[in-house]
Amino acid sequence: MSASTLITLLIVDILAIIIIALIIRGLWEPRHTIIDYAELHAPIGKSRDFVARPIFMHSEDIDGIDKYDLRVLYFSDLHAEYCRYDVGLFEKLIEKEAKGRGLDAVIFGGDIVNDPLNAEVGTEYLSRIAAVCLTNNIPFYGVTGNHDVMIPKDRIDACGFTDLRDKYVTLKSRKGEGVIALTGVYDTGRENRVWYAPASVPTELEDGTRVLANVLLAHNPDYILHLDQLYHDGAIVDPKTVEYDTAAVEEARARASDNYRSRKVTHVLSGHIHGGQIRTPIGIEFSVLRKDILPKKQKVIAGVYEGCGVSLFLSRGLGNILLPLRIFSRPEITIVEIYA
């Protein structure tokens, strides 16, 4: 056997080992969800260039006083058909956190399932999360994602979370100095895309309580790139969009004047990107396979960032799209400490 043949066989063997190792890892990762922790501070600049920030949260406060305003459990992109995180473990996690340092809310960032025909699978999963939240007196909020567009409203309602589409709620700051607003926008889907302005949030409540921050729940982080224009226009119809709800767009544009008097968005919770789900050294998952702007142009993939005048936490998601495979992008559930 010639030397060139031996080298060829060696290369083939090495490639085979790498492929097998990647397949094993791809099957292993979806079954090993990371329970992560993050700090999300108030933005300090207005630059449209996004900058990654440290994700790790502080340890237990020595003096026992909370330094943050809210402590929430955040997860996104359930894609229940291909979610490998047992809901029973999720229930125990919520109970553990509730009995520990407490949770001010559990928040879901959209994409209940891959296929709307399988909505029942997602409804069953999320309804159990809603039940354990109710038992522990924790509010459960959420929005829908691009995969949820065709799910009937009654199926979404059955999930048990309070849908923040076009509305806002307030949560009392742990510091006792005011409230934090939490608002949401729904995702109209990849086809016939329309971006809508979030609900107008006052700078203070009727009783004079200050609104310290406005936390927006937006499934797709690219939404941030349109915020300034949405404050002015109320709605943006994508140039490629053919069919859309003209009445809803006109109504949003009519409300646009309210945005000038509102508390602007300061923090954003998003998902959608899955951290790439299957990461490659050359980033082909973003440059070729996805059309999203932030991961492609600014390498905004997962974690904590600041840009466009907001602070962003971008989750890698809990489930998987198309196939139950992940490589170098393990699923996550995150305890997020929010600072006004």
C-alpha cells in the first residue's frame, strides 16, 4: 500500500471520527439544558453598534439587600416537539427559585412549536409551567413568535401565560422606589412582515409612582433596529410584504403620537436565533442559512448586549427547530436580574 493511499485512509478515518463525534454531541446537547444567570443593566449609550456585555450575575448579597430591581426566569423558543428538557424538571426549577431568592415573574419569549398542527404539545407543556407559577404566586407572561402565527387564539390562551401583545403590566421594584414596566410585541412571521410599535408606557402611574424602566419582550432581536422609526411611525410594513392587516397598521400609526410622551424601551428580552443551534467555524449558519440582520452583521448571537440605546438579553432557546440537534449551542433557561 502506497504512502499516498495510507494518508488518504488516515484523512478519511479522521473525518469519520469528527463526524461521528459531532453527531454524538449534536444529540447530547439538546438533552443537557444549562440553567444560566445574567445581569441586565440600564443602557449607557445610544450607538447603533452592539457591544457584548458580561453575562454573569453577582453572588449572594452579603448584606441581604437586593441590588437589582427585578429577578425573572426567562426562556424562549420552546419548539415543544423537539424540546428535550423534561417539564417536570422545569417545574422543580421554578419551585426551587421561588423558595430561594424568589422570582418576580416567569417570562416566555415565543415559538411554542415548530408546526402549528402540533400546538397541543406546546399547550400541554406551557400549561404545566402556568400551573406551577400559579401555585407559587408568580405571574407568567409571554409573547408569540414567528412559528406561532397560525396557531388559533384559543390554543395560545390555553398555554396559560398572559400575552403581552399590545399591552403592558408593571412590577414593583425590589428596591421599593417605583415600578418596572413589562410590555410585548407579537411576531407577524417571516412572510408578510410588519413591525408594530410597543404599547405606550407612561413615565409615571396615575398615583405618581415612577416607571423606572420599560422592559420589552420581542421574539426577534432585529426588532430593536426599528425602534426609533416605530416611535415615529407606529408601524413599518416590510417592502416584500404583500398581505397584511391594513386596519391594524392604520390604528398603530394613529397611536404613534402617544409614543413621544411614553417611557422609552430600556431593556429587551429576545430569542429566535437559537444561538445558531448548529454552530460552524465560518458562521455559515448566519451568513447563508438565516436572513436576520443582527447575527449576520453584528455577531449578536446569544447573551447580553448593548446597542441602539437598549440593553438586550438574547436567549439560545430551550427547544430545537427542524431537528433535535444542537452543536456548540446548548439550550438554556436563564435567571435574569434586571437593573433600572
